[in-house]
Amino acid sequence: MSVLVFTENWDGKFKKLSFELVSYATKLAEMLNTSAVVLSIGPVADEELRKLGNYGAAKILNATGDGLNSLDNQSWVNIIFQVAEKVDATVLVLSNNNTGKALAPRLSVRMKAGIGAGVNGLPKSTVPFVVSKKVYSGNAFADLLIRSEKKILTLSQNSFELVEKPGTPEIENYPVSLDPGTLKTRVKEVHKQTGKILLTDAEIVVSGGRGMKSPDNWGPLIELADLLGAATACSRPVSDEGWRPHEEHTGQTGKIIAPNLYIAIGISGATQHLAGVSSSKCIVAINSDKDAPVFEAARYGIVGDAAKILPQLVEAVKEIKGK
Amino acid sequence: MRILVCISNVPDTTTRVKFVENSTKLDTGGIQWVINPWDELSLTRALELKDDPANNIQQITVAHVGLAGAEPTIRKALAIGADDALRVNADPTEAYFVALQLANVIREDPYDIILCGIESSDYNGSTVGGMLAEFLDIPSVSAVSSLNIENGEVLIDREIDGGKEKVTASMPFVAIVQKGIAKEPRIAAMRGIMMARSKTLKVTEPVSTEPMTEVLEFHMPKPHAACKFIDPEQPKQLVELLHNEAKVI
């Protein structure tokens, strides 16, 4: 028996998300009196794989072979399924990111495993197996009983603290023979933003709404984000108006994020917007309307005009950062 | 070519949800039910594709797993422009059950492209589309933000961490669709509403299966402390609080 955790890699590198997954799987394995096995798919150097050992992985399997450079759901599901059988996985853990959402449901059918999607903590109990998950876009939580013998959990990003547990895991190569000619989906082009902090990875997010009044006023917001090492985001009306790119839209139908700090500037806080950011650990609201619903979700607030307040915040952050 | 759009019937997204029967059931009193937002965008995109005769799309069907109470939502999809509808007459208790029922009806009468919204705004599972594809043993592409047909080939934009991939998929396949697929949901016109009444809505009975999961109880989020307001003349205080008290910067 084991807990199997799958992490993707990004051009051969892991990121915080991977370490969160391994920390989570290790803690879960402790609850089940077993150990955590990690599966990585695609080319990753041993030195990079060993980093996963810092968070308690007992064993690391590295699936390598032709045709694994891009995600084909069916072939990746085959690999994960075979490895789950090989290591007798009782629980499979994936991220609740794009890749995890693509693979976990298929694996649920293949493994006949009930799925707890988007969990943000360890199970409340393991016998019976009960997890808590967000429902109604964060307006409520549900205690979900997973009845099946095998289980799949997808972990929300930035919801589980890293727990260091250094060890020297066994690294095993798992060769995969995949005929690229048989793949039913093919990637023709890849477009990646470079040099920008990804919204879903960011620990701090600075976000602007209609209260910013014009796309020309984003300068100080971006400066504040740069000083804080933050990603920038926006509300739906702002992306619909084309003031900011769609990728920045946070909210129920846009990106759902859980940074440590979310600064909402000129955002009134419609239910649909808050649904996308309510898991943030600390929310700051700056809005000229003192009755704006965003203040109900915020820990700190300033009632005032963003155009006046933003430059002063920039100066204050510069001071604290010693710049 | 035939397209199937799977739709879910969900509370309007501005609903403040409440629960009854010892917090085990949603209080449906006063709730306005709508087509799940991502499913509505999927349907819109399917209709846009059908509008172009070059794409050679003969039929757009909507499928729903749910009880008769969902029929107004299905009729709305027909009013927007779907040609016909299927309803599997069962309470949609969990994603696995829903996907199994959909797979069952699709096996009887296959489609070339199956569209599912990336999640439903009630259970937020993001699972039905992928499960359906696995039940049918056909390809799936997730996080789809654009779908086009060029010379009979389907071109899909898939969102990845920090970017996009252009992907092709061989038919039949399931596309799991997110924001960007269509700009605004299409709205039903009066003519559409009149026509929807006479369109076919076929009802079939479910196949039985063992439940995989079950919601034991709902909880409301913990109330958090009231907002601490900072003097707008002293924004510096905010930065100090974030640094010293919240310790987030």
C-alpha cells in the first residue's frame, strides 16, 4: 500500500506546487501508516528529483521515454494508472491545476476511485474517508465521504504549508514506450509568457477594478506589484473592457487563486469576484465606496481614491524594502 | 458533424446559499436556476460554429442529467438555439454518476464533438468532462479557451501554466471548456423561445451504479474578523500593518 503523488515539471524543473503536493502526500501517508511515492513524467535531472526528497518522499519514479514532452491525457493516464497498480496506491494525489484537472477525472474512472476535487487540507478522518472541499464557488464547504476503496484527491494550489522532512529517496527510472504516432492529441504550437510571475503561483497579487477609472492608470499598480514581487490581476469588467488581458481576470469564471496577500484596488467585490479570491489568506481592499461588499471580505481596508492612495503605498513599500 | 453540449442546472451565481435538513441539503427556496455559465459559453461557441456553413455542422444537441424540474433550463438552451435535447431522468448526485449516464446515451448515439464546461458553479469539481471521455475511451482536451474548425481539422487553444498551446484532436473527442471560448453567452430571442416549445426533448431512464462519494454535511465559511480601516491620509500605516502584524510583506 502507498500514497502516490503525481507532480508535473516545468521544463525539467519543479516548483513550490510540487513541494506542497509531496508535503501533503507525506502527511497523508503518515495518517494511513504508509509511505509516499512520487511519480514524475518526462525528462528531469536526478538532482532536481532529489529536491522532492526534502519533503518526505520515500521513493521517486521518473517516467521517461519518447513523446512525453507534452500532455496527452490518454497516454499520461495510462502511465499513472500503471504506476498506481505497481506501487499499490490506495490514494492518488494530484494538483488541482490545469494538468491535474485534465488527468484526475479520467483516472477516477480508470481506477474506480472516488474523487475529492480541490481539497485544501488533510482528510478529517481516514476511516471513514472524509475530506472537506469548497462548494458553491467558496460560499460553502462540504464534508465529502469517499466510499470507494481507492481514492483520488486534487489539492488546491497554495493551500498546504510546506513541511520539510529531509531524506534520501530511492530514485527509479520508469521507462515508457510510447509510439508518438498513436497519440490522439497533438500540440502544434506553444506560447509562453516569460519573465512574469504567474498569477496562480504568486504569493502576493495586486488587482485592479473599474475604480481604477482608465487603463492608463495602471502604472502605479504595476509598480507596487513589482516592488512586492507580486503578480497583477483584475476584475471581470476590466478584462471585458480590454483594459487588461483576459489571463488576469480573477473570479468565479476567471482564475481562482489563494495567495497569502490579495490587494483589491477599485474592486467593489461582487459575489463572483470574491468567489475567485476568498481563499486568500489576507485581503486588502481600497475602494472609494465605504459600503462596497469587498470590505466584508477584507482584513484591512482604506476608503479612498485609488489614484491618490496608490503612489503613497508605493513610497511606503519602497521605504520598508529599503529602496 | 454533430455536437453535443452537456449542461448542468445550477443556482444563479449571485445566490447566497443556505442549507436545510441538518445542513445536508441545499435550501432551494427562492433560488433561480440557470444554465451553468461555462456550459452556456460552450453552447454559444457550438452555435457560432454552426452559423458558418463551411463547418458543416448538422446538429447541436444539449444533454442533461437531472429531474423534470430542470426542464425550464433545458428549454432555455433550446431557445438559445440547440436543435434538440436529451435528459436522463435522475438526480445528479455526483460527477461519476452524471458522467456514466452521459456516456451511456452517447454510446447509443455518438457525437463528433462533445463540449463540457470546465466546472459547475455548485460542486466545483471539474470532473464530469474528463470522466465522460474516459468512459467513452476517447481523447479529451481540458482548459480549452478557443475552438475552431479549419478544413475539417479541429484547432484548440489549451491554457497551460503561463501560456497557451495550440492542440489538434482526432474526433470524436471531449473538449472541457473555460473562459474565452465565446465572448458573451448568446441570449434567446422571442422567436427562439417560441420554437423551443416544439423542439424534441427526449427523456431516458438512468442506469444504476454504486455511489463513489456522498456529501455528509455542508458548512458555511467561518466568519472572519471585521475589516480594520486605515486613515486614507495615512496609507503608510497599511504597509506597516502588512509588514508587522499580518507579516505578509
